[in-house]
Amino acid sequence: MTITSGQKVALRRALPQDVARAHRWLTASSLTSSSMGAPWFAERPIPTIEQFLDRFPRHCFDGTRPFDGRALVLSSGAVDLGILAWRRIDLMRDLVELDIWLAGVEFCRQGIAAEALDLACAWLQTSYGANRFLLRPSRRNVRALRCARRAGFRETDFELAEVLGRLGLDASPYRDAAMLFRILPISGMLLPSREHELWVFIDSEFSSLEEPTLLSFGAVTHEGRTFYTELKHERPIACSAFVEQSVLPLMQNLATPRAEAGRQFLRWLQALADGRAVRLISDSGFDRWALGELLGSEDPPERAVWQRAPVAYSELDRLSEELRLRRHHALDDAVALRCAVLGESACALAKNEAHWAEPRRLAVQGD
């Protein structure tokens, strides 16, 4: 399945059957000696298939955990040209580390890799809410440096040890690694007309920023219909101090197994869409992650797209206080976001909607 394409290259999701050749292209191609192995890169030995899968686990090739890593195949027509992969999407630090390798030297000097990097960065921002990207090639790999710079990556001026610490990165296998970043601006994302779409504002609560586990998920349509669920877990979840103090006391003991909660949301969404396209809107990439966790899928539901509406936390705080909403409750935060995006008319409507009235707070699940 092609997810994005440019003038020279298209990107499709890698499949389990791509593992062997992805490993072969990295470790046994005409380009291998320019990035790993003795004599020039003795500090980075050529990995076995087992070592390759340590760095790019099976989920990179089956899509089961896209926020923990995913591989894409570069292609042109019927010819496959190489692999682009990302490691964990670190939503807390807004950082994604990328790797790219071509299948052979015959595909160099054509701008293929640079275009693939540009396409992947734009797609990752649109699809998952990531804005900052990192490449760490060896300075001896002149081709890789030239490609990265052509794709808009620039080297940091900070000390590498300081950057590694601040960004929680492991050490590079290269003794002379360059750290090249590309930062995409967060667009205001003017939303199109909702005349023929169902807009659904979503929010989620999770255990911590560092190692999130989904706790609850809320949604409200532009028409005011609501959905809310809390996730049942088989074992206790370790939560941050903030979540313990500000989120858990607001939860409503509505625990539902994840698979059933996902089915409930899809049924609710389908019924309200009534054939219309759906736009799922959130203020954070964490909510895009939560959507995938809830549905067990790397894609939004059929005929639905996700879009980020970057609203300041201070504005959501203000609206929550004005509308007497519970801040850091997934449904109420979705309501606040709806008001922030739609404006005064939505705020006036929310003040009068029975859904938010205190006596009826327990009657909002899948309404």
C-alpha cells in the first residue's frame, strides 16, 4: 500500500516478507562498505539477521506498533529501491530518529533518498503528529551527509553528549556520528468546511508521558454527540505522580476491555457519520497514538482522517474553567477542544448541553 509519493519515489509500508531483503540490502549490497564493516567502519560490524531484528523488530514490518517503529519500502514503478525506517516516535520530546539505506549504488546520485526523507517527514507529521526528525550518519559517509543536507537536515551546534542526554538517545555505533535535525513548523492547519464531514474532537488520558498506557478515551462531535470509555487492564498500571493526582480521581469506574471499547467506538462513529467522511481532531500526537491503541490499528477508521489542531494548553485551561469542565478528563478535554476550534457558538451550546451537567456525568459513555 503506497502511503505517499513524489516525482522520483513512492513509499509503501514494509511487510513481513520484506525482512530478509531489507537485511540483505543493508548488509550485503554494493553500498554496505560505505556505512559498516571493516576496514573503514570496524566499530560498526555488519549485523546478523538476529542483530538486525534487535534494531528493527518484527513490528517494524507488520504495523502492530507503529509508534515504536516502522519500516517503509522505497519504490519506483515496479522496482524497489531501498528501505526507510523510523525508530520509536518519542512524543514527549517530539523526536523521531530515521534510518535509510538503498538497495545498491546504482540508485545513488538521483535524489531518491533525499526525496524519500522529505516525503517521510511530511507524512509522519500529518499522520502521527511528529515535527522533529534526526539522522545520525558517520562523517565518513559522504553520500549520507550530502543526502541529509539535500533533504533539509542540519547539524546541531550543541555538544553531542548534552544532546544525547536531553533527548534520551542511546550512543551511536559510529565514533564520528553527525547529529542532523530537521524541524517542521507546526502549521495552524486551517480546517476545511465541515459541510460534508463529521468532525469528531478526541482526547485521551494515559499513565505517563515517558511510557504511556492508555487509560481513557473521549470524543465529541461538532454536533454535540459524545463517546467516553475507560480501559480495563489485567494488571496494575504504574502511573506518574501527575496522573495519580490529577487524572485517576476523575475516572468513573467504567472499565471496558480494550477490544470491546474499540468496537464500541467504531459502532458509535459509523452510526453518527451516516455515510459522511470523518475528521478526527486532537491537539496532540498523543491522542493519535491513543486512537491506534484503542483500535489496535496503525490507520484511522475507514473514511476517516486524523488532523492536529494546535491549541495552547492555557486556552484549554481557560475554557475548562469557564465551562466548569473537569480538566484532564478525556471527554471534558475533548469538549474544551471543540469549543476552542469552533468558537463562541460551540461554547454557548456547551453551557446548555445536558452532557456536561454535573448530575449526568456518568451517562456519557457511547451516548
